[in-house]
Amino acid sequence: MRVFQNSGLYPAYRRQFDMRHGVSQSFLERRNLYLSERYNALHYLLPVLEGDPAAFVTNGDDEVLQRAWATENGMHRKSSAADILLAQIEEHRSEVFYNLDPMRYGSDFIRRLPRSVRHSLAWRAAPSPGADFSAYHRILNNFPSILESYRKAGLRVEYFAPAYDPAMATYAGRTDRPIDILFVGGYTRHHQKRAQILESVAHLSGEYNVRYHLERSRMTKLAESPFGIIPSLARFKRPDVIRDVSVEPVFGLDLYEAISSAKIVVNGAIDMAGSDRGNMRCFEAMGCGALLVTDAGLYPRGMSENVTMATYASSDNLIPRLRELLASGENSRVIASNGYQMMAERYSKQQQWRRFQDIVGAL
């Protein structure tokens, strides 16, 4: 099976990447730097991570990366991003196109795929009103309620989960974890439940070492700049107690390092999948050996309360829960260890690849 996997980059990560590495690499040099930093590795299929020549991966939204490939392969300098991606697929003679960025490359793109491509699949784990995924053979994610909404809209869907990244093993065994409570993610007042949780936990910074790696919204950045004196921007500022414990966002290996420094990783859903749970932070926290403390709901197999993770019912319940878990010491470490073992075994790359092959084989 010749698989082509296309990914997309979070803008904050792309900015960090370019600051570290510049933009003067060849296609393979730049693409391999992305792979070495493990960004999106939980979504990459096993053949991609193993360097199998039958698998090709790129970031179709990185114009520097894609333009390097186009130049190296004699394409016209004004070729569009879609045309470059199509040329890569054709050159690779791909049989399966697996897209992690279907909002950018929707059905119009799929209808232009080369004849070699027999099956097209996309990962999309969020409601997408107005988007057209009808040309894809399957839409994949690990949220049953979102899958059901797609099914009702006439799309063909399959349950498919992220997978443990073997590179996490280096981080999971760390015993020196100076951060008591860690949160990694985005902050906006539009996600009121999460904002309330973050503010409540930040108040614990007088008792514990609390750290947030927060990506701020555009309006929050503006409100916290010198332009913040404009009265209309005041509502976009983060509370001082949150700002005091916040540092820059982290991705890839930097994210693994941050989690490996923490005893507890707090997670909170943003109400896009009803009672379903199982966002990426669950997989990352367990995979790097931290104790996942997350909001109650319906979780993927193996994610079990007081066995492989801990849950809370509300922001009021969360604070005493965190104190209890930090005081319990060995019990919390056992739950974290159970979570890691479960993740490494049940959600391995081998299991993920077998599931993907089964899905494609049934088409």
C-alpha cells in the first residue's frame, strides 16, 4: 500500500520552527526536521515514522517546504499549493491519500487526485459546518458523537484514534518532576468552562508549582500589548493570576519535555463533542508518564477513572481533587504509570497501522 499523508501546521509552531531553523533548507531537510521534532507524531502512520519509501508525508500548508519541492522538481514558480500537492501525489504514485488538513484540501481537491489514488481518507475531529468532505471515502476521528453528526450529513465515517509515539518512552520514565500542575493549550474567553478552570487552578500557585503553556488568541495578544489601554480590548485580557503562571506555548519534543516535568497534567474539553472525551492532550499526557486529571465524560477504551487517569466533575470539584492527588504521592504515581503502560500497549503505532489497513481494506 503506497500511502501519502498530508498534515498541517499550527501557526504558533510554524513561527517557532522558522525562528529555530530558518527557511533555507531543501525539501527533505526541512521535512525531516519536522519529523525529528515529532510535531503531529501521534497522527503519523507507522510507515511514515519508519521512513518506508512506500509512505510519503508533507505539510501542504507550509509554502516554504512545498515551494522547495516544486523548485527541485522543475515546477513553474507560480504553481499553486494544490498543484504542488497533486504533483507530489502523482510522482509518489500514491494509492491512498490520508489528509489531516481537510478544511484546506476538501472535496474540490479530492476530485482532482491522480488516477493512482484509489482511496481518500481524512481526519477531522471537530464539527465543520459548511465544509464539503463528500468526496472522501472515509472521515476518521475518535469522537463517536462527531462521527454520528457526519454520518447523519451523509458522510462515510470510521472510528480511528491517535497513537502513542515511541519517542515518548525517553520522557515517560522521568522521576524528577518539579512542576506540580501543568496545563498546555489555548486560552480564549469564548471557551468559558476552560477559562474558569484555568483561573481556579492558577490560584493554587501560592501552594504548588503551577505552569501554563498558553497559546493566546489574536485579540488577547492585542489586549495585552501597549494597545491594551483601549477600553474595548479590556475584556480580552487574561486575569493576572493566569498571566503570572503562563509561559510560551510548546509543541512536539518541547511539549514532551514540558509534560515530563509535571506530576499532573490538567485537561479540559471545550464542549465540541458533547460528553465524548479523548482529545490529544489525553494521549500526550499519559504517553509522557504524567497523571492525567481531566473532566468527566465518555473516554476511549483504557482511559479509566482511578485506574489510568483521574477525573473531576466541575471547577469547584477540581481544586480539592488536585490537592488530594498531590498529597497521595505513591497512589498518584501508580495511576500515572498505569496510564503510560496502557497507552504504550493499547494505542501503539502497530495497532494504529493495523486499524488503518483494516479500514482501507474494507473500502
